[in-house]
Amino acid sequence: MWGAAAAEPAGPTDGLGGLVGVAARAIDRLGEWGVGAFTLAETMVPPIPSEVILPLAGYLARQGALNLVLVFVTSTLGAYAGALLLYWLGAKLGLERSIRGLSRLPLVDREDFEHAAAWFRRHGRPSIFFGRLLPGVRSLISLPAGASAMPLGTFSLYTLAGSSVWNGALIGLGYLLGTQYRLIEEYSRFLNYAVYAALVITVVLLVVRRFRRAKANR
């Protein structure tokens, strides 16, 4: 008589649905260097949320699917590489030309760059470190740094330090929650709702702002 077949062990992404599940499965397949690619993309395209990607990477590391140290290293290197690209762009084209070109990207608005530039003017070099901890400023602060000819060594030091703090906090949060698999599964749908709502609000605000600007320029 055949015994009951043993149930297959649940994978680390089983039970995670919606956008969170898609992101988790992508990270699981791409591995640690995929996490670095995500953080690089987030630096260049701000609407990609590291607040979702990095805790999921930490969670997968706790499940044994990823190496925790390598996740931290690749995410920080990815953030630094993206910051360097924007720094170089600001240095080569200047602040105004860079803003004019990048503000044409989808889901990116000129005011976001202007806010980051104003933050840099108010706070100077330390703004590179503290700006890495602020959504909306974190991805764009490199442009005014490059345009103002901030020394590359100083820029690199502040960028790596700030990115390490931000990435480490989010990865660590996901890692600590990794033991609470049922909690992750239960609340993933609420996180999905939050991500969807944030994306919708972002799109609506950008459309409204561009409509108002176009109306004012008539």
C-alpha cells in the first residue's frame, strides 16, 4: 500500500501574490546581482521602489535563497553605479540641460529634479549622505553634485555611506521578518495595495502637474 505522498516544501516566494509576488520571484530568479540591477534602475528611474525590493531581498536571504552579505554589497554597488551615471551627466551637460532631458522620461517631473537641486544648495556636501535617506531626493541628488564639480572622492564617500545605511536598514528589516513567514504571507496583500496606491497617486500627480504647467504656458 502506497503511503501518502510527501508534500513538496513550500518555496520562499509561495503565497506572495500581486506586485510583491512578481518582484519576489524576479529577485529569486535573478539572484544577488539582480538586486544590484534593481537598485541601479531605481537610482535612474525613481518610481521603482527600493522600499519593496530590498526588504524582499532580505526576506529571501533569511529563507536561504540569497546570500545576505552579497545582497548588501550588490545593492550598494548598484546604487553607487546609478549615482555615478547621474553625477557624470550633471558634470558633462550641466544642471539645466540634464534636468531638461531627464524630465522627459515617463513618471519623472522637472519639479522633482528642482527639489533635489534646492536640497543640495541648502545643505551642501552633506546633502549627498542625508539625501540618500530621503525618497524623492535620494535618486536625483547626484545631478547637482556633478554639475557643481563636487570632488568625485567626496561624492563617492557620501554616496556609499548613505546608500549603505539605507540599503542595510531595508534589507535588515526583511531579514528580521523572514522568520515570520505566515506574517509575510498575510500582510503581502496589504503591501500590494500600498504599492498600487502609490503608483496610481504618482501618475495622477504627474499628469495634473504637467496639465497645469501646460495650461499656465498657454
